[in-house]
Amino acid sequence: MNKICKKTSIIILVLSISSFLFSNSFFSGMTGVNLNYSGSTETNEDNIETYNPDLKLQAFFAGQFNFSDKLWARTEFSINTADFLDENIFNNGTSTNFRIEEISLVIKGELLSATNYFSTFIGTYEQIGSDIFLQKYFGIEPIASKLTTSYLGLSGSNIHKQSGFGIGDVLLLKNTPMAFGLYSYINSDSLNKDNSNIFVFNADLRFATSLQYFTLDILGGIGIPLENTTDDYLIAVQTAYWHAGTNILIGNNYTQSVFLQLGIFNAAFDKTEFNLLKETLYFLLEPRFNFKNCNLDITLYNIPNKNYNNSSDLPFLDGSLGGNINLYVDSVKLGSSFFTLGLNTNISYSNADILSCLGENGTEYTQETFTEQNFNISLAAYASTQFLSGELSCIIKMNFMELSRNNPGKVFSADIGYKTKI
């Protein structure tokens, strides 16, 4: 509990100092908080099963300080706690995952036919896989899949996490809706044989465009490990790593459309071979059908576990490989308020990937992967409405396969969350 108080005090202190220093500047941002209730079934020493409830808190804050129309800073952080109902919370405290997602400084410059945005950043910055880049530079509405909804930041899942310490430069054309980006940054990753972290230098190129019926965001780059492998060289590069990703929307939010995400990260190559790991492939295909206020999204996906931190990050997602049907209705009037009501069905396998369907070494790998222990069938009913100055949402979810795994405590879960602009 003391750790939570200390971290909360630091956050409040930072915000207070920032408000004082930048009192004459413009501030905008978004914050969100979510309570997740779930449970599990435990067996005690007397072989008696008991139900153990869990209550967890997720929250994020993202803000931008505009010092002038040509200089601003952004920050984003998130909090993910362990079980608040654990009796040890009042004695030993509870573990809290506090993440600084982004700290960045941006300088805007005007050219004859374009606007230039130069930035330096620490943390995660404009990562591919989210629609943050498109919203920021083209001012469009969110286009990301509802399957990747999260209360631990603005980005949800990511194809390749552009994180570390680095610089970026984005050129936005004035007369044509196109943007070009260049990034270079250093981070640490477990790329060597013993899985220990090493420093990696990354360089990425980006292109994006947003038209009436077509939206594209594509990024590609390489990572070069900075490790001293011999006594004769200061830095010897034996293997480089390639990463790439794209978001594509054919149509728009008001028409029939298709949303597509493709990506790969940490694909190793050297002068003799190219090694593509199956667990680094990212794929999401989502046809979207719009019938006035009624919407139907059908999703096929392969989202590796490494592309999000844990299962609680994405409440609709149960496994890494599967299909999803999301049916929802907008603008349903109940009393004096308007609601969005939806029903989400998800069928998936945990710890599986799209290449598993093809088998590896005959059919043995497929049989070991697609088992009842890895299979999930879930149904989630959800609702959201405007409340005060933000959006209030609620999710009630059932994972029916937990019954066959003799864990009825994990069948039911519920989330209630709130997001608002500040």
C-alpha cells in the first residue's frame, strides 16, 4: 500500500509542477480508468474447492502541453494493479505495474508545401498497429478494431513497439493528404542466444495517407544489435533484425469497409539465411458491415502474446489465434440517454499461431497446439453511453470453456470503465 501511495504522490507532484510551470500554456489530454472483476477456483489442503474473487484496477493518462503553436510536449503513463481484494494488500501492499508509455517533445516547422514535425522521445512513440499516427496528423476518427480496445493507454495492441530513446521526423504535405516519417532510436531487447537483453539501434521509414475511401499507414525498418562479439571489433554485426507493419482501411466508418493489419517483428537475417519466427507474425482481417445504426464486424486474427502485455490489456481477447463476431447498435435511446449496445463472440486458441494450421513436422505440432486446454469460447455483452464529459462503458463476459477445464471461477468476468478528454 505504501508503494501505491508513493507512486500516486509522485504523479500528483509531477502534474502539480507541470500545471504551475505551464499555467500560461494550452493543455489537452485524455484519461481512463477501468475496474475488472474476475475470479478463480482454488483447492485447499482439505481438497475443498473455494471461489477466489479478484478485483483489479487499470488506468492511463495522456496529456499534451502546448507551449506555443510550434512547440509542445506529450506524456502518457498507465497503471495496472494486482488483486485489491487480497487480504495482504493492507499489510504488505499489492504489486502495481506502473509504465511510462511516452515522454516526447515536438517542434513544428513550416515549409513551402509541407509541415515538418521533429520530435525527440523516451518510451513508446507513434507505434504501428494503432491508429494514433493517423489521428494525430490527419485528424480522422479512430479506425482501429474494437477487438483491441484497452484501458492501459491509447494504442491497444501493437505490431512493432517503437520504444526506447530516439528522434523522429514527420513531413506532412499541405496540398495532398500524405505523410512521410523517419525514426531512429535505441532500445534493449532479448535478441541474443541466451535471451539476455542487449542494446539495439533501430531505423524506420513510414508512409501514410488518408483519403475518403482508403486509409493507409505502413512502416518498415531494421534493428542492429550493439554487442561486442569479438576482441578485434568495437561493434560486430553478425545478424540484423527486420520489422514492418501496416494498417489499411478500405472504405470508411460510415460505409461497408475492410480493415486489415499485417506485421512482423524481429525477423533475423544475415549473409546466409533469413529466419522468420512464427510467433512474430501479426495478422488481423476485419470486414465491417454498416446498416445505418446496426454494425457487424467479423474478425480473423493472429495476435502474438508479445504484442500486448497480458490478457487483461485487451478485455475482448482470450487467445492469440481465432475469430471474432461483434454485433452492435449505435444511438439506442433508453430514457434520456443514448447507448451503444453490443454482443461480442470470440473463438480462439491460446499459445497458437497461424502457421500452426499448416502443421510443422507433419501433424504432430498441430495436434499438440489445438487442444481443449488452449481452446476458448467466450460471449461478452457490452454497453456504453456518454456520461458527464466522457464515455462510460460496461462489459460482462463469459468464457464457457473454463467449465470443461474444471475452473468455474474463471467463467465470469466484468469490466466497468470510463474515458474522458481533459
